[in-house]
Amino acid sequence: MPGALRLSKGAKVAWRAPGVEWAVLRCPYRVCRTGHDRGKFLGRKEGLIHWRNHNHPGATVAADGHLFQITQAAALMCEHLPITDSFDLIATLHDWQDLAGAIIGGLMGVIGALIVAGRGTRRERRIAASTVFPEIYSLRAQNDQIKEAVKVSHLTQVLNTRLVCDMLIRARPTIIALHGPVVTQLYDIDERLFRHIINAHRTHEVFEPALATYQQARNDARAPQPSPEDVSASDIKLNFCAAQAKWAWERCVEHATLANYYLDCFVFSVWPNWIFRLRMRLFPNDLDRRSAHILKTGNLRSEAKETKPTLDEHTPI
């Protein structure tokens, strides 16, 4: 039976004859046939090779011993072909240890640099928050004293507004760090903290001139007036200036109180920030609701409806 042997990839030897193709895989007893009459090897019996024809299941073909000798010779040739060694972890690590060490060392260096940078940033934020915190706390403490005084005063709303302004003239906190550049280190912690600090800064800038205007109006009202109409106009102006100063003061204190709340959560706490953000989103408390309300509307949550007082065009001054 004419034919030829050829080697192929994977230590496979094939023998091709006219119209017939045989493939031998390492062993003379594992033979398969391809082509038009592809079959399945059944085994060796009495020096003959048997296979089953899949196209005609009922037919069984037998080849003589020449085919077996050819497949046996091919198998002997396959024994001398190189076989890939099994994976050796120790040898692989030995070959790649330099590159792996360089990669691991580089990653450890990057992680160490990030840790050092994160600790440095957190330390700077703590320093900045420690600078702003006393002023924010003093605003809150002063407002608590004013509320206690108003509660026991038993005065009308207009006179209570004047009482608040009079107490602020006598003793009001001095704010310096809140207007300084140190607060810029706190802006990227949380958006709500950033907005409360900015609004506290702006409302305090409105409060100081408004309180100075009230003080001037109070001095003018205490001076002798030439007519009852002038006295009435002075009282109206005084009430208006007092309402403006109180409006700015209440919002400045509210923003400062909420900024203090977020500083405690995001700067001074030992817990990760994402835990507080998750708790504020899922289980908001009263401070969270007050923060959302004042940032959305600009008004205090305790007030049903309040607007900044404006001067009527028919009001005499």
C-alpha cells in the first residue's frame, strides 16, 4: 500500500495514502481515519487493524499487518520527539524573580507614597479644622446664650430682635480664620461642608455691616427728636436694621453649626468618611435635614416661611 509518513505539530505522525489518511498519536494501537470514510479504531486483533465506518455503521474494514508495521514505526519515531516538560513553579520563580521583585518593589513604593501623602493631607486638614473650629464653636455658644436670654425675657418679637442685636453689640465673637485662606484646605472634603463654610463666611460679611447699621440707628433713635414723626421714623428704621442683623446672624450661626457637624464627622472622627456618607444617605438625622433644607431654600428649617426684610418705598426714614 503506497503512502508516506509526515510529522506534524504536537508529536503527531500521519500516514497518507491515495484516498486514505491515517493519523497515529504516540501509540500504534490508537489509529483514526479521516477523509470520506472516517472511522473509529476498534483495536488490534490477530495482527490486523480494525476500524468502524461511521458513514456505514454496519460495515467493518480490516487492514493487513503492513499498516500495523507502518503505525508501529511511526510510534517509535514519536518516542524520540521532544515532549514538553510539566510546569515547575520553583524554576519559573527562579527565572522571573528579578522582574517580579522589581514589580513588587515598585508597587510597594507607590503604596507607601500614597499612604504618606494621605496622612500628610489628613494632618493638614486637621490643622485647618482646628483653626476654624474655635471660631465656629464661639458663634454657636454665643447664639445659645442669646436664645436663653430671649426665652426668659417675655418681650414682644420686635423687642426680642432688638435684644439680640444689643447682646451682639456688647459681646460678639471675633472671626478671623473663617475669612482666611486656611479654609481652602477643607473645601475638597465634602460638598456640603464646603457650602456651609462659604455661606457662613458670606453671611458673616453681611452681618457685620448690618449690626453696625443697627448700632448707628440705635444711637440716632436715642438722640432728641424734633417731632413725633421723626421718633416714629427712627423706630421703624431701628426695627428694620435689627431685623436685617438678626436675619444674617441666624443664618451665619446655622451654617457654622452645620459646618461644625461635618467637621466632626469627616475630619475629627476616626471612622472612614464613606461610613458617614452612607449613614447620612440612608438614616439622616435632624442636622442632616436642616443642612439639606437651608442649602436648598436658604431659610432655616424651624421657620415656616421667612424672607429677607426689604424696605418699603412708602416707609419714611
